[in-house]
Amino acid sequence: MDGLMIGLGITILALAIPAIIRPESLHKESLRNRNRRLEELRNGAPERYFEEQRELEAYRPRFDPSSRTIRALGFVGVTLGVLSLFQGISQ
């Protein structure tokens, strides 16, 4: 038994399973933050940097993956986690 591989597998599984179960919570976070900040600026909050409001209105969030992409990455993570667990147990 290799404790490092078992620990790595458990960690990867713990991080990947929420991406499969609730990808929409990860997907909407960047969009939610953008919309919240845009609303604050429209209500008179000062800009943190030059033309912040124009940038938020003109461009999508920098990292805005779809729920499908997040779920696919979660499945990849689960696969890697299970493989790490099996390799750790078999040694």
C-alpha cells in the first residue's frame, strides 16, 4: 500500500465529485460576481480601475465554462482519483 497515492486519490475525488453533482454552482459564480459588481457600479459605487464598468458591459467573464465542461472535468477527476486509489492499494 502506498499512502501517498491513496491520499492523492482521495483528494482528487473530494475535489471532483462536487463538480459532477453541482456544476451549475461553479459555472454561475463568475457570471454572478460580474452582474453583482455591474449593479454596484450602476448604483454609484466608485470604479476600482479605469473604465471598469465599460469593461464589464462589453466583455464576458474571463473564465466562464459551461456546466457541461465542468461536469466533464469532474468525470476526468473521478477517473484519475479512482486510478490513483487502485494504484496505491495495489502496491
